[in-house]
Amino acid sequence: MKKFVLSFLLLIAGISFVLAQKTELMVKSSDKGLYIEHKVAPKESFFALSRLYNVSPKFIASYNKLDLNKGLLIDQKIRIPLTDTNFSQQSNTGTPVYYKVGDNEGLMTVSNKHKNVLLTNLRAWNKLAGDNLKEGMKLIVGLLQTKGMAAVTLTAPPNTVEPIAKVDKLPTVTEQPLTKGEKKAEEKEAEAEIKAEKKAAEKEEKNKPEPVVVKEVVIPVVTGEGYFKSHFEKQIRTNPISKNETVTSGIFKTSSGWMDAKYYLLIDKVTPGTIVKVINPTNNKAVYAKVLGEMSGIRQNEGLNIRVSNAAASVLAVTEQDKFILKVNY
């Protein structure tokens, strides 16, 4: 009887997983920016969601004001932030993210609500002949960039060199039923993965972050104040500078910035996507960095007001490894 009940529960979980994969990703917004909502399935953890949506488990926990070391509840709704690392409104390849059109909304309104996505992209992705929309329509407003979900290639807008491939709907995945042996092996593998993830999280919490080696950050490929300078100048036309603070900063590692001059920072109580001018008072060097998320809730950030990306620290000619003083304007 117990074996029958266990097999039945595993079957229900498998069906729920397949149905979840076919659900369209619907964009939502808050004061922190755009996000999608995920309903937690059995045995899912912050690390599993990180792999599925290509976003840091720490960022997911911080974004939802949850403790990274505590587990998730089945059917718990988790907000997955859409950032520059996992969401694109320029590429034509990825997993579509949809928006449901409201009453009296036109294409320009939809663009303004979703990071000013180009109207040409909205028309091409959704095969629109004009800018008038009907209430209840579902429009693609961007594509999730992750290896954890099926990707499609949408119709590219005019005057681009990208190959054009029409896709009417997401590909469906048909899963073969598992044998008893395969079910047991899958269950053991999931339990081992959860234990390994928990152990890794505990080890990371106990140990301090690995010191940043100066050699890794003093040989940037690019110089100057960064890609987001023009965005900052546009931002202050509508939202004049209201903050001018001296803060204690640390560094976090990222692959961005070395080639494209895109610099980032973490800071509390500032909306993700805001551009901040960061100045090193010892030499007056400055960069413009985009806010990725908050600092709160993580023990490693105690005593710090912000963290800047290692590429930004390099351009600012920061020589300290743990803590240093910077000025921020936004």
C-alpha cells in the first residue's frame, strides 16, 4: 500500500512539472522592477531556481526578503527578478515573456511599462500590423536568457542582419513514463543534490568571501566612465539628483564590464535599474553603474553600504580588497 501511495505521489509530481514547463511566463512589475512569478514544486530550492532562471540564488532570496539557508515551501510563490543577465529585449532568441494588455492600452504604453522596449521589436515579435491593441491580448515584451528552458527564435525586426525564423508557439516536450528503477534513482539523486546544496550554502556562510586579487582587477580592457553614462544623463532630466553620500564599499565579481564597460552595484532601498554615479574621492575617478539589487539579509555584507563590480573598482583604481570609501550620486 505504501509503495502504491509513493508511486501515485511521484506520478502527480511529474505531471505537475510537465504542466509547469508549458505555462507561459507572464511579466509583472513592482517598485523593484520587472519580475516573473514561480510556484515552488516539490524538492525545489533556491539553487534549483537559480539554474532554471539564470539568476543568483542570493539575489532571489534578497529580492523576496527570504533566508537563503531556509528551504522553500511547496506551492510558495517566488518572484524571479528580470535583470540584464537573464532578460533581453534586443535578442530574438530565448524563452518568451508575455504581458497581458489592459484597457485602453496602446503599443507605446506597453513599451513604457517594460523598460522602453523598441516598438519595432514589439511589432516584429508579435506580428503586429499597427500600434492599436485589444484588451486581453498577450504580447511578447522580451526573452528570458537561460539554458533551463526551451528557447525559440522569433521574427527579427526590419533592417537587421539576424536570421528570421517564424515560430508560432513554444515547442512541447513529451516525457516518457519512468520505470520503478528510474524513479528510485531520480529520488536518490534529488536528495543528494539537496544535501550538497545545503552543505555548500553552510560552508559559504561560515567562510568569508575569497579576497579579490589585485592582479585580476587592474588590467581592464576598457577605460572611461562606462556604458551607462548617457542613461544617467537622461535619468536626471526627469529625476534630478537627490542623494550625494559617502559610503563604505566592497567588491563583487562579475564577468561584465571588462569588454563592454557595463558596471553594476548592489545597494539597499534603491530601485533596480537606477543608474548611480560612483566616485573614488582619493583620485576623483568616476563610473556610472546600474543597480542590480539590495545588500540586506546577507551576513557577508555587514559593515558595507554598497558593493561595486570588480570591473568598476578597477576603473576607479581601487587598491583595497575588503573595504574602501566611495561617493555616490543619484
